[in-house]
Amino acid sequence: MALGKQAKTLTDVQQRAVLAYLDTTMDAKRNRVMFLLSVDAGLRAKEIALLEWSMVTDSAGDLTDEIRLEDRSSKGRSGGVVFMSKRLQAALAIYAADQSLNGTVIKSQRRRWMSAQVVTNWFFKL
């Protein structure tokens, strides 16, 4: 993509088609969360890769309705608060039920963290 050009956004029909496809994939819950973090929350690959459970849970370990991005997980010093859509909250709650809520949210099939490049490659392949 050339500098100065805006990325194209998906229509609602395209988003539903991608979500339907993701439901058929291996690790569908994680894949749905990754896609919704990008589409609904507008997170970059680096932010998705470095998102930690502590950024989406409160002190009691319950999911919140916002993502508190820290500077180390974002581009430069652009950390801040991003409010979650209802469908992202629902997908995250389903995904969290199977996870230990420590470390990064998005993990590989081997339960290791994913780099921003791996997330970028996942979206490219998608």
C-alpha cells in the first residue's frame, strides 16, 4: 500500500462472510477474536499481538467493556482506551472461558505469543 492511501474497509456482508469462514477454521474462537480486534476495535497487528489479558480485565479478573492499551503495546506513545463492541465483548468472553487469563490474549496453537509479523501474515492469508 502506498503512503497516504487509506486502507479499504470491509462491508457488513463481507465481515459476516469472513466470520462465517472463521467459524470453520481450527482455533475458531481465537481467529474470531483476532478479526474483531482489527475490524471492531481498530487495533494494528502489533497491538493485537501484544494485547494482554490485564488490558481487558479488571482487578478481579472479569472482562471489561474497554481495552486499555499501554504504550509498549502500541505504536509510539499512542496507548489509550478503546471501547469494545458488543460482538467483540461476546467473542472475547467465549474465548476467555477456555484460557488462563495471564500473558497475551492471542497465542499460537502451541500456546506461545504471536509476533506482529505472524499476525500480519495471518491477515494476509485470510
